[in-house]
Amino acid sequence: MATSTKKSPENGQSSAASVPASPVSGNRIVTLDEFIIRAEKDFDYATGELTGLLRDIGVAAKIINREVNKAGLVNIIGVANSGENQSGEMQQKLDVYANEKLIECLKNSGECCAIASEENEDIIQVPPIGSKASNYVVMFDPLDGSSNIDVNVSVGTIFAIYRRKSDPSGPATKEDFLQAGTKQVAAGYVLYGTSTLLVYTTGRGVNGFTLDPSIGEFCLSHRNMRIPENGSTYSVNQGYYSKFDLEMRRYIDNCSDQNYGLRYIGSMVSDIHRILIQGGIFLYPSTRKYPKGKLRLLYECNPLSFIVEQAGGKAMNTQLKRVLEVTPSELHQRSTVAIGSPAMVDELKAFIERYSALPL
Ligand code: AHM
Ligand code: MG
């Protein structure tokens, strides 16, 4: 039976397992919108803003999904060499398109006061609509793994929502975005895969919704997701093996010795989604090219760590610090990361402690 933990907006997170107190019943279809509205009732201080933001992101995800799905058709249905085609926008790179759509959807409703995107150097102010001052900021990676689009491999959108720290009567500031991941009020991802899925958490467990193209709605399909305690696959770009630190090479050797399977899609959302369902560990350690790791703390590591922790998993960087407790100093800060089944993250931790030459 579902449990309820009433919370103020200041402490947007609780321990993992709770689901909305207003349960959704039986086999009937529960849409994302319905689920969000029901869940909102469990927050004492809910004003509808967070609900509105999640709905905006859901709408943008449907638009992005439509374009991603026909990406291979661009050259067929576009007007040859004219620079234009029937949608006008399809010839843009899809990550630029996804970025614009998310910004547009969020600006239209005015439910957030500012946006930060992996695609934009600086924060984007969202002008208030009427007298409504918003309390939230949103950050996202609009199309993660976009280099995979050309070869028809799954890509994803990742997002995180925080309460602003600055005075709501003035413009948002960079400090509103430079908050530790523990301050996330909500986070999620959209996976444009064999089917399109939206998975999100508001700090009270994780739920997933599959897009039913026949009705154009995300429908609850993965209720209260829990990551397996252990797994038998590891996910890392093993091509960089010789560029990894000793402790990481020893851990990978151990994975091989133990006959763990190697699964690496090269789209973080897809790799994390598989691990959430089947168990396993995802790694992006430092390499010679990316000494601080490749992935972005704000747009990739924090939201996916929040989701995995809420599903019962663990997420740390290779300095063994919990990812969500790192206080960012830059919008586009990179981080090393190890995310996944708790037993596997603990096993990696033991290897790092044993083999690391660096003081931890
Ligand atoms: P992107 O945001 O430029 O798409 O880069 C992030 C992606 C992740 O989805 C994926 O895990 C990683 O880059 C793959 O990197 P690599 O090709 O170095 O293994
Ligand atoms: Mg990315």
C-alpha cells in the first residue's frame, strides 16, 4: 500500500520507497498528467508550479519524440537544397531543435524563472507571465547521446528542477543553479527508444510512463521502480581502458574475471535505464582527455543519480563522494561517475580504496 510523507518545499527529498498516497488503481490507464496531479495533493505546500513544470516537460518530450522518430526521413521529405522543408525546423540539428522546444515550452507557461541547458553557455531568464513570480529553475540536457541519432540508436532528454535561492521578486542568478544535487525537487529523463519512456522522481520513489502513440499520452507503465541490489553487467567505454587510472583498470579486470557482461550503448540515459531495470553499474571515470570526467554534473550526473538513489541505488564520483553532495562551482562542471546497483557501487568503492594511489 502506498505511503505518504508530507514535506515542505525546502526539503524536497525523502527516503526512497514512498509513492503517492493517492494510489492509482487496477488496470485502467493512468496518464502522466493524472498521476502528477494526484501526487501534487501529497505536498502540503504545493502551488501547482511543479505540476505545471512536469507537464511542460512532458509536452516538449512529445514534440521532440515526433522529430527524433522521423530523423531518418529528413532528406526524403525535405525540399532538396532549398534550405527549407515542410516543418522549417527539421533541418536543424536535432539537439538544437530539442533545446529550442524545451525552452519554448517552459517559457510559454512561465512556471519557472530561469533555465540552464547543456547547449547554452549562460542561464536563460524566463520573463514572468503577468504578476506570477516563479520559485523554480530548470536545467536539462535536451538530447543526450545525440551523436547516436545518425545510426538510429536511442537518445534521451535529462532534466532537473530546483527551488530558486534568490529573491523571487528579482531575476534568477547563477547561484540558483549552483546547488548540490540533494536540493533537487524533481528530476527525470525521457528515453527515445524502442518505445518512448518518461521516468521521473520528486524524491518519493521513481515512476515510469510509456508514450502511447495512439492517444498521444504518457501512460503509467513502471510503478515504483526499484533497482536490483546487485547485477551482472558493467557499462563503461572500455576502449579507454589504457587511459584509466590503475584502480579502475583493476576493477574492470575483476568484472571480466567474474564473467560480468559488458553493455555500453554510449547513450547515458539508455545505459542507466537498463541498469535501473536489470541491475548493473555505469562508469565514466577520468581519462587523459577528460581528467575530471566527461559527463556534466548539473545536466547528467545529478538528475540520474537522484533517480537511481530514489530507486534504491547508489551514485558516487571516483573520489568516493556521493554525487548529490558535491556543491557545483560552474554551470558546465564535469564529474566522474559510478552509478548503479548498491552492491556493485560498494564493490567498486572497495577497489578504489585498495588500489588508489591518490589520497582520498
Ligand atoms: P553528449 O551530452 O555530448 O551527448 O555526451 C554524453 C554522452 C553520454 O550519453 C554517454 O554516456 C557518453 O557521452 C559517451 O561518451 P563516450 O563516447 O566517450 O563513451
Ligand atoms: Mg549529454
